[in-house]
Amino acid sequence: MQKRNLGNSNLEVSALGLGCMRMSHDEYPIPDKQEMISFLHAAVDRGITFFDTAEVYGPFTNEELLGEALSPFRGQVVIATKFGFKHDPNRGPSPTVGLDSRPEQIKQVAEDSLKRLKVETIDLFYQHRVDPEVPIEDVAGAVKELIQEGKVKHFGLSEAGAETIRRAHAVQPITAVQSEYSLWWRTVEEEVLPACEELGIGFVPFSPLGRGYLTGKMDENTTFASVDIRSRLPRYTPEALKANRVVIDLLARIGEQKRATPAQIALAWLLAQKPWIVPIPGSRKIERLDENIGALAVELKPDDLREIESAISKITVQGDRYPVDLKKMTGR
């Protein structure tokens, strides 16, 4: 398995990570826990060392799953988790009620996550969404104290804008920024990636396969469960799914030349952008995991990248990334 460093840090991880959210969240029915534990063990066996979770996934059950599954590999794997949401235990199955990045909340989440993950130190602790009610300097300061106490190793931000990244980094150096990035969502190229390059920060693309769309396995007849976030996203309406097939056609055409699948071309393209980019596709099936890992063997030469760039520049992707309420929580 190829390795990469996240930015200028000493945090070395597998060149592909694994997004674990849908192993116990945003899915119906929730996958069988023992099957997911076996799957996570298989991922480690294949050289995956970078696993992404969050307290809000479940909530809480995703961290517990990783804590149980990965405890035999302590010291061999890197687990990233996230803070930043508020929960009301009286709200039953949907207890998440908003943002909360107050320093005292961050520290409490760290204590709880340490227990659920069964670790002594959190490898990478992201703010899940920027909280407009709490200065980012206070957030960075709270994580800095956790690092000084040995409870956290590295600080990260998720879905933050370039100005926020710079302000936080001035208080506590950021190891990684996480946001959506793929061939059909490239907004981070405008300001966020240049800021990361300037400051020596790694970048972790989530949804690198367009929440499954760039695999080529979806069409206008694909339906989503009500708990699946894609059921709310404009980009996954039947009309948009049909209109955007032109993106899949491009990936398939390049894939034929390289003897690779559309998904492998999409991941290989991301990996070719910068050596400090580590995508975290989410998968729960061995065949999908193996397909994703196969992207590491796909070499896209400068001519290939220019061809892809030229073709994608002529395509207008249909459908917004998020509805208005979710869009407000990104890029701050």
C-alpha cells in the first residue's frame, strides 16, 4: 500500500483512507455490526491505515464500531474523528440539534470519543462544521490544550473556508482539512487548496466518488431511502442523475484506455492532483474496497490529465451540491 503524509506533518497514512459513516449512519437498514467489523479487518489486511468517523455518525455508534473493530491494531492505524454538534438525548433517534464548538464542549467530546474509540489519544480531531457562534481562535485554542495534554495528536477542520483555515492555523497548526472534492465538485480548487498548499496542510476529500455516482452504478431510476442524505440533495434527483451521465461517459472513455473502471479513474484523478491529498471513499463491500484500492495502480500521465481537464471543462454538472439549509453550513 502506498503511503502519503498529510501536508508538512509527520502524520503518514495509506494513500487511500476509508470513510466509515455509512457503516452505522445515513443508511437503512443499518449494516450488520459483525459484518462491518470483518470488513474493517479486511481493510487493514489490505493496507488501509486511515479511518474516518465522527461522534455524530449514529450518533456515537460509528465511533464505538471503530473502537471495537480496530482495537487489535492500535498503533498501526490512524483514526480521525470530529466534534462540533449538539445533541439532545430526549429527542429519541434523531438527537442532533445544532452546532456546538464551545471549548468546554470540545473537551467533553474528546473525553467521550477517547472512551468509544478505546484509545489513549485521538489521532486527528476535526471541527465537523464551523460554528459561527464561537471564534475559530477559541476552537483552535481548545484543541491546542488537548494536544498539550496528550489527548489529541493532530487538529483538522472540515468544510471550512480559506480565511477560517488561516486564522485557526495561526493558533494551532492544522494537519488536515476535509471537504468534498471530486471531478464533479471542484470548488475547493479556488481558495481552499491554495491555502492548504501555502500552509503545508494535507487535504482529505470526502465523497470522492460523488456519493457513489461516479462509480457509474446509478441512473435516473435509482432511489434512496428517506434516511439517506442523497434523498435531499438536488444533484440526485432523477433529472440530474440522467443529465449528469455525460460525466460517467467521460470516466468510462478514459477507463477503457487505462483498463480501469470509472471509479478508479475518478480516484486516480484526485490522487494525481497533489501528493498531500488522501481521499476517503466510503465502502462496505470487499469488491468495492478492492476496486478503490486498484485506483492506486492507475497512472494518469500529464497528457491524460489535460484530456480530462479539457473534457470536463465543457461539462456543466446539473443540480446544486446541497439544499439551502446545508449549504449555509459550509465554506465559512
